Amino acid sequence: MKAKRKLQLMVLASLAIAVLLLILNIFFLFRMGSMQKQIDEIREAKVEKVQKEAVNAASAGNSKNDKQVSEDGESSEKDGEDQSSRTEQPDQADPTAAPTPVPGTKYVYLTFDDGPSDNTERILEILDRYKVKATFFVNGREDAKNIERYKKIAEAGHEIAMHSYSHEYEEVYASTEKFTADLDRIQSLVKRVTGKTPMVYRFPGGSSNRLSVRQLPMQSFVDVLDSRGIAYFDWNVDTTDGEGADRPVETLISEAQKNLGKTDQSVVLMHDAGDHNTTVEALPSIIQSCIDRGLTFDVITAKTPPVHHTLAD
């Protein structure tokens, strides 16, 4: 009888323990659920706060941009009204232009002289396909078709620099006065069409030219640019397409490859001219050669480290 009573007590104790454990488990699960809910609420609150901050920042940025666009529009309109009555004065170099090159990085600058031309759109299409930017050293052309080409170059994010208005050596290099008049003309044209004053120049024939029509040392013309805060650039990678129209594609590619990446700044000389079809055909391979060498594409601005030839006397 005593053994039976003892067994009953043990069973009751076991049941009591089981019930107690069940109650503890239920309580623990309830507490965990409550804590997780609190954690989720805190996380959602943080996410909502970050999103609100991002929206506010974007709204502030858009307001600033709208104000800037409005101011630029008023400025451009005023420039247009004053154009016929005054000589164009260059702006300061754009502080928002391409950043100063990073030391240790090798850059490549694709440059095209003598445009715009019937090949401009083909060049722009290739550049867009590879998602790279270039610098166009343009001459002065004021017919409707070429005005649109200036705009297309600028709208695509490329840099428009100056290569004289006329590209007539006899006119450009006749005197510093005629050089200045030509400079004013091309600078004014680009500013009028794009809204941005160009501050980079490439001399027709380069700064090392020894043209017989030039009666003054090149330093005289460099001094004119310096007085205006205009930077000039030559090149150190020559595709040799300037030696004649329709040079073999293979020649242009191999000549470019000779010096690509040999210095921190590879400035590649090409021409945007209607009869230079092989330049357009060689361009994809030249771009791919730059990519294969790990070069960083950039445009030339007044902040770009200069690439100069030895000045001709």
C-alpha cells in the first residue's frame, strides 16, 4: 500500500514538473516574440528615417539645380543680347570640370582635331558604345548642320576645346593681333552654342610647328593664351592620321599602340574630318587597346597636367 502511494506521488510530481516546464516555455516564447516585434519596429523606424533624409536631400539638391538652371538661362540670354555689342570675355575655368588626375593612375585622352565634320556623328556613336569621353579641338563652322554637331558633342558629355577658328596658318600666325582676333572668334562661337566658355587650346600644327608663314616665335602666341588663363595642349601619341586621308586602318592602330601608356598622360591625336574614314574605322581598336592596358579615360580641362612639345622659335 505504501509503495502504491509512493508511486502516485512520483507521478503527480512528474506531472507538476511537466506543467511547470510547459508554462515556462510558453512564457519564454511570448517574451521572444515581444522582443522580436520591438526589434522589427526599431529597424523599420530607422529605415523610414533614412528614406526621409534621402528624400529631403534629393529635394534640396533639385531645388539647388533648378535655381542654377534658372540663373544659367538668364545668363545665357543676357550673353546673347550683348553679343553684338561687345567682345566676348572668357569665364574662369569651370571648377566643376573633370577632377585633378589621381597620382599613380595612368590616363588616356582621346582628342580629335579639325571638326566638326560629316564623321562627327560616327565618332560620337563609337564613343557612346564604349562609354568613354573625348576632347574635340574644334574649328569655326557656323552652318546649321555643324552648329547641331557642336551641341551633340557637348550634350554627350565630351569636352569642346579650341583649335583656332579658321585653321588658316597665314591668318592665325600673321601677328599676335590676328591670333587674338581668331581666338576671340572661336571662343565666342563655342560659348554661344554650348553656354560654356572653352579654356583649352591646341595650336594648328602644334606648338612645335615650324611653318614658314609664321613670323613670330611661338612663345608670343603662348603669352596671349597665358594672359587669358587658357591652357594649351599638344599630344604624345600620334596615330599619324594627320599625314593624309584614309591611311590604312592597321597603320593607325599600330602607331597609336606604340606609345599608349608609356607616360601617366597619353594624349592621342586623331582627326574629325570628313575624308578621314579610316580614323573612324580604327577608333574601336584604339579604344580597346587603351582598355587592355588598364588606362583611365578622361577629358582635357585646364586642370589636366599639360602635355607640351618643345616650342618652335
